[in-house]
Amino acid sequence: MSLSLKQQKFAHMVALLILQAEQLGYRLTFGDAYRDPRCPYGHPHSLHRQRLAIDLNAFKGGEYLAETSDYEPLGSYWESIGGTWGGRFGDGNHFSLAHGGMK
């Protein structure tokens, strides 16, 4: 699948994740969605740079959820629709779509 088609699929998956989050009682804000290649931090081949990863900040009852375990219901859903959840490697608010061997 071309990068462009994968980016379109990813955008649709993020929309589904946001709707699922609302159903589960989460409120979300965007974190790191696109990381400019000129940015000095992060992995040089980050999926954020390819528009295939997003970090979401979750809230319940007005409280920010900081623990990876807080994101497990969202991560499980994300994996069920074909994504990779960062909670499997200690980055609970990270959601991505594998590409070019990267997750």
C-alpha cells in the first residue's frame, strides 16, 4: 500500500478511535500528531514524521490520565482495528500504523 493510502487509512482509524474514546467516557486532546523532520528530538524515522502516528491526551472527569494503564481500553480497541499501540512499549498515549518495518 502506498504511503498516501496508508495515511488516509490511518486518519480514518484515528476518527474511529476518537469515537470509541467518547463512548468509553474519555475526553481527548491532540498531542504530537505530525513531527517536522527538522525537529531535533525523536527518532529520525518516526512514524509521526510520516503522518502515521499520533499521541492523544486522555481525560476522565476533567483529570488528565498519565499512566499507560489508563489507555489500555483505547489501546486494545486500536489494536483490534489494525493499529499498533505504544502501551506495549511504555508509551501509552501513542497510536500508530506500521509502515516500512516501523511500529
